[in-house]
Amino acid sequence: MAGLRELQPARQIQVTYVLIAIASVVGVASRALFVGGTAGRIHADEAVAGLMARDLLNGEWSTFFWGQQYGGTAELIVLAPALAIFGSSALLILPLIEAIVLTVFVFAYCQHFLSKQDALLAASLVWAAPTLWQWFSLRPMLFYQPTLILGFMLLVLLHPKRRADRWFISGIVTGVGWWTSPQILFFAIPAFATCGLSCTRLRNLGRITGGFCIGAAPWIATNIATNLSSIRSQPPRSGSFVDHISSQLSTGWPMAFGLRLPFDETWITDSAPLLYVAFAALYLTAVLIVYRTHRRAITGALGVIPVFIALQALAPTGSHVGSGRYYIFIVPSIAIVMIAASSARTGLATISRGVIVVMMLTLSFTGTLLSRDRRMEPTGVEMIAAELVDQELFHIRADYWSSYLLAWYEPDLVVTANHTDRQPLWTAAVDDASEVAEVFWLGVDYERKRFDKFMAGNPSVISSEMIDDWAIVVVNQRP
């Protein structure tokens, strides 16, 4: 038992570095698998980011993403020059770099209360798990990754061991985060809470406020000009507070642990519900351990959890899980807690750590294998976009998941979506055109049904053509 209770530090360090190496390999392999699957195809949200970055290169800039007055475009400031240098590959390169930057901030944060190798293991685990993060770290998905990075930057800046004279820069980071997404509050609330009354002193509060106004200047200026459009334009509420909590517990948290698959929310295996109960109990135990052993040093990352639970339950879209995009904000905290709870210099702690890390990596990699081909993105978009240009059909109406992809591949196309429209100016141009090409990707059931319904006795149809899985229907809008 003595050998189990106490492991030589050198041996424990060796075990930790082996786990770091395994996590690093799993993270790279999982991303490679996603890139090679259907989930690796560019989709509409990424196309919107790319189109707006292209506009920025042409001197056109918007404070918020099209149709989302609560999502700031800070990421485009980096994506636009990356697009100019790397072309469409920037849509993959930038989020990969962002994922690496996040692991650096996680490492910097954990170094305040963990050994160097333990901090590196926590960062490696964030790099490699869970499945939903593997996918999101490959996508320039609007404002999610930048908000997560800014949030952890704030936790590092305001850590009790580092925050001296950092009030102004912390205010700037908070302001940029607020412009990027209100979800910065998941991090800002616990980060400033660790400061206690010191952040409310008049001088410090003035520095924070001044920095915030600078960082949030685009948000402030646009909302003054648009009568607080960010506050007025909120998505419809998807359920009650209780519904949102239930959705978190039944779907969101299992996905964050790697037990449910992104996109279709299915369990990774039939026994996953039982594993979830065990994993949740393990995580709660780990929270109690780190609160007792690292209390003040880990309060920021630990505080993200209750703040997320409360604010996500209050959010209009709190019942939505889907691809798991909201749950990327708790991924680092889960990894940090698990590693910190097993940081004791004992054989039992080392064995527990090995089992936990291997289990999380196994779930992540298995989830990647199962979900890499589950996202049904349109195929042959570049080909059909070129065909539309060849036929001199420049005004296009299509499903959301096709329309902005068509515009991404052929800048001459003016598109509008039949739902979730993002660009009112383009929509107006399409609506005013005498002839419009209605485009359908017939690779999914709902688009085939929409096509059949559209064609049934429609007198405005001028011509129709089938090309592979696509249908192009030219209609007269002024009969």
C-alpha cells in the first residue's frame, strides 16, 4: 500500500508526459478525421464568415455578423488578412491557430496552482477532448472561439497571483469580449469575483471602465446609432428556465463530457447514460477536491461552471444543444478540474488520473469516428455555383445551408435564403429581379420535399434542370 500511496515524483512525471503525448496525438488525429469526413466540409455559417472577411478586404466592414446583432466580428480582423494570404485554407488554419492559443492560455492559467507538467497535461486535454470541441476548433464559427479565448485571457489577467496593475487591459479584454458576444459573462463574472472589493475601488473601477469603453467601442457606437439593436434583436425563447436546465442536464453536459455526439445528440453507446451518471458523480467529487485543495487559485475556472449553468438557463436559446456550440465554454473548466483533482503526489492519484484521461480521450476519439460523417453538408457546391454563372443566372434563392456557400464559391452570385436570411440587401436585390434561379440540393429529404412542392403546378416556372444532386429552376417573378 505504501507504493500505492506514494509514487516517486520522477515516475509520476513520466506518466504525465506519456499522457500529454497521447492527448496531443489524439487531438491531431481527431481533427484529421473530421477534415476528411462530411463534417469537414465548409458550411453556411463558415461561408458567412468568409464572405464578410472578403468584404473587409474590399473595405466593407460590419460591427456584427449578418443577421446577428449580438455577435461581433472581431475575428474577421484576423481572418481577412489570413484569407488574402492563404485563400480558402484560412477557414481551416485560423481556427486551428485559435485552438492552440486557447491551450496556451489554459497552460498559463494552470501554472499558478499546478506543476508545469500538470498544467501542460490540462492544456493537452483541452486540445484533445471532447468530440464537440474537436469539430469546433476546425471552424471559423462566427464568434464562439474568440469569446472563449478572450474569456480565458481574462481569467489569466485577473488571477490572484497576476492581476496587479492589470485593470485597464482587463477592461479592454472584457469590452472586446462584450462586443464579440455577451457570453463573455461566463468568464467575466467569476474573473472579477476573484478580485473581491479591490476591483470596486474608484481608481481601479475607472481603469476597468475606461478599458471596457475602448474595447467595446464598436458595440457602443453601433448601438447608439441603431437604438440598441443588440438588445432589441434577440432570438425567440425556446422554453422555460426549467426546460433549459433539463436540456443542460440531459443533453448538453453529456455532450461536454463526450458521451453524446454533436449534430444529432445521440448517445455514444447504449451504456452511455449509465456512464454519464458515473462521470457526473466523478466530476462533482473532483470539484469538491479542487475547491478544498486549490480554492482561491482555481476559483475563476471553477466559477465558470455555476455562472454558465445559470446564464445559459436564462438565455432565450437555453434549450438548444445541437452541435454543442454553447458548451465549448465549459470544456476547459472540465479538463482543468479533472487534472487538478488528481495532482496529488500519490500512486492512487496518478492511477486515477491515467484512467480519467484515457477514458476522456477514448470517448473523444470514438465520438469523432462516429460523427465525422453525420453532418449532411451539400456536395458539389463549387460545381453548381460555376454552372449558375455559366448560365448567367446571378440572382439565386436557396436553402440557408446552400445559398451562402454558392456565394462563397462564386462572388458574382447574389443570394438569399428561404429561411434564416442574413443579408437584407441581397434579399432585396433577389426579390427585385425579374428572373430568379431557385436552387435545391436534393441530397436531403426536406429539400426533395420542398422541391416537389415548389414544382407542383407552379405557373411561374420558366425552365428546370437536374445536375447530379441539384435542381435549378428558373422562375419569372413578374408574370
